[in-house]
Amino acid sequence: MFRYAKNLFVVMACGGLLWLTVGSTQSENVSQKVAAPDKDRAQRSEAMLAQAATSTDALMDQWSRAFKEEDWIGAEKKRHKIVPPADNTVVLKGEQGSGDTYGQFTKQDILMWEREIEKLVVGGSRIFHDSELLGSQIAVSCDMCHPDAANTHPETYPKFQVQMGRVVLLRDMINWCIEQAVRGEVLEPDDPRMRALEAYILAQRKGTKLDYGRH
């Protein structure tokens, strides 16, 4: 009887130990299951923070580069002689603005006109003096033959151009120079670089009498 009771106690004790072990294991599994979503959320949060940091860094880098380029107009004007645009403040005097198709103009309008045309012309100067922006394969820029757009004579176009054997516009001659002298690829008529180059070359001859067809 005693031996039976002792064996039963051992069995019960072992059973209890087994139950405790199983119970402990189940509890750990439950804890792990509960902890798993928390871990996933933490990982997702870390990933989101990392992504946000990367995006922020990219935006800051973009802003920094934009800020550095903010006064590129002033810097280019210091490097090269650029003829200023016409003074349009005269349209604000008297009754000149009252009957205009687009209505009355303000000082802000005049300033906006000046800034926009200057931005295009100064941008043309940058391209004119930069072989990389021109796409040159031999590191040649326009100013090597035409310092500050000298001897370009845009006022003589359209004219018969001997090199091409036909009547050409200024942009045609620009492309001929890019292809033959600069060793770059020709630009489409509406390419921003072509528009800027044409604007800069014309601006540098401000005040010159138009005389198309002249050689």
C-alpha cells in the first residue's frame, strides 16, 4: 500500500511537472505570439523612420543644391558681360497702360518681365560658355570663337549661308556651329538650350540695326 501510494505520488508529481512544463511551454508560445506582432510593429516603425529619414535627407540635399544655385544669375553676370534688357518702366507713365489689351500694369509686372527675360538670357550665357552644357565631345565652347557672343551678327539673319548652301535662320547657324565646331549634337528648335542660346546671342547685339541678308 505504501509502495502504491509512493508510486502514485511520483506519477502525480511527474504529471504535475509535465503539466507545469507543458503549461510553461504553452505560456511561452502565447507570449511569443503576443510579442511577435509587437516585434513586427517595431520593425515596421523602424523601417518607416528609416524611409522618412532617407526622404528627408533627399529633400534637404535637393534644397541645398537649389539654394546653392539660387544666385547663379548674379554669379554668371559677374563672370561674363551681359547686356541688360530694355527698361519698361515707361509703360507706367501717363495713360499708356490704361488702354492696353491686357489692362493696367504694375511695378510687379515690370519686375517680373525683367527677371524672366534675364533668366533666359543669362541661362544662354551659361550654355554658350560651357562645353559640357553644349554637349561638346572635344571640350569646345562657343565663346572660344565668339567671346561674349562677338561676331555672331544675329541681326543679319535670315540670310543665304554659304556653308549650308541655303537661306538659314539664326538657330540653323547655331546648330551648324554646334555640329561642326563644337562637335555636339544638333538641338531641336524648342530645346530649352536652343531658346536660351538664341536669346543670349540676340541680347548681346542690343541696339544694333536689323539688316537681314547682309554678308
